[in-house]
Amino acid sequence: MDRLDAMRTFVTVVSEGSFTRAAAKLNMSPQLVSKYVSQLEDHLGLRLLNRTTRKVHPTEAGSQYSARALLLLEELDDLENQLGDYQQSAQGVLRLSAPVSFGTSHLPALLMDFQRAHPAVAVDVKLDDRKVDIVEEGFDVALRIGALKSSSLIARHLAPIRLVTCASPAYLEEHGTPMNLQALKGHHYLRYSYMDNSDSPVHLALVSQRKSPFTCNNGDILLQAAIDGAGIVIQPTFIAGPALAQGDLKTVLPEYDPSPLGLYAVYAHRKFLPSKVRAFIDFAGGYFDSPPHWDNFTL
């Protein structure tokens, strides 16, 4: 027995005063209506209706049960209607994870424009360069940068991410501008700690020199160290672009630039996707130009 169906059937019988009228209202046979009520009575171990040839009357227990059941069914219908509203229009709290440097530099404009388009959605952002567990940590969407490996997660490509090797003019004047990989010998490498698995020729050549005076998991700090003349750095253009445009940094060995990465919106499920998540993914998917604006600098 489906208890909700039986409950709804019983309440309809009480309100209509007969099995026949209840059956017509519920678009089912009188026999099925009678079966549902009988099963409900068996389940409760109580007689809920007194039946006559022409009409049915609720017992005292039936009257109490009908009144409470009606309130429960109305509350359930209201709950389902509210959930339906979530599917019809984007609303609620969107929990978003994003990398630190990208988040501080480029996420505010995206989020402000998104909320202007979807004012019923509040955004709760956590910035973290580690790869968060979306499901375990309760995030709706994570923005990730990299070459994504196959997984059970769904990913939407948002923008290309270009990596460049660069150093300050003062550093290159003092230590020389390397023209090939062999010329990197002796140079200082400002190493991004999450890049250790990279197969970039420049990264591998610099790491082999064992001259990394500074290692950090934050690109903005490494960028400033490079501007201050501490060494050579490999950074995405969404971090290094302004310094390159202003001449604070110069590119080195551009022919060996690492393969481009991607910015992705990653989420757990495609089925029954909440409207707030679908709205954000669709909005972010069309937000950045190709190439993105952070690549608008002169090498």
C-alpha cells in the first residue's frame, strides 16, 4: 500500500461523502477507492468509516485522522510546489569553490553580473587552490583550472588558460636572457608548488638546476617576487597579463610555453540539476571571450 495515496483517497471520500464521487474526482474506479480505504484501516487497526448503502460517515477516529491527514497533504503539496519553483526559476544559495588567484582577480565581476541577472540566487564562495571534494564538502559548483582527467564529475569548459614563462627586465639584464633550454642553467626558478607534475620543458629544465629560492602555492606571491627580480616564473596570463602589459615582466622562451589549460565549471550530476546551478553554468559558459580579456597584452 502506498500510504500517501491511501491517505489522499480517504480524505477525498470523507469530503465527497461517497466512494463513487471520490472515485470520479480522483479518476479511479470505486473498487480501487474502497481497496485503498480498507488497506488504510487494516494498517491503522481502526475503523475509519461507517458505510451505508447510500453514504459513508467517518467514525470519531476517522474524523480526527481526516483532519490531520488533510493538513499533512496540504503541507506536502505546498512543499512540492516550492521545490517546483526552484526548478522553474533560479533561487537559493549557490555554494561555489574557486582557485584563490583567479577568484580574487576575475570572479567578482562574473558574480556581480550573475546576481544582477538572477537576483534570487545568493552566492557563498570559498577560495582554495586544493581540489575540493564537491559532494563531501557540499559545493554546488567548483571552478577548476587544468587539464581535467576523466571522472564521474560533469565539466563545462569556460575559457582557455594560457601559461607563459617570464621574468623582470632587471633580472634578465643581470642574469642574461636565456635563448634556449640549455641557457636556463644557473637561473633562479620561482616555483609554483602545484606544478610539480608538469611536463613543461622549461619547468623540467629549471627544476633540474635545483636553484629554486622560492616555492609557493600562490601565483600572486610568485608574480610579485618575479617583478621584484627574484627569478623566472611560469604563470597563467590571468595573473601575469597586467605585469606583461605594463612592462614589469618580459616573456622568456615563448616557443616552450606549456600547453594551454582550461577553466572549467565542475559539478556532480547532470540529472535533476537545480536551476541555480544550471543558471550559473550557462551564464559563466558565455561570459568570457575567446581569447579571454586577460590575454589582451603585447608580448
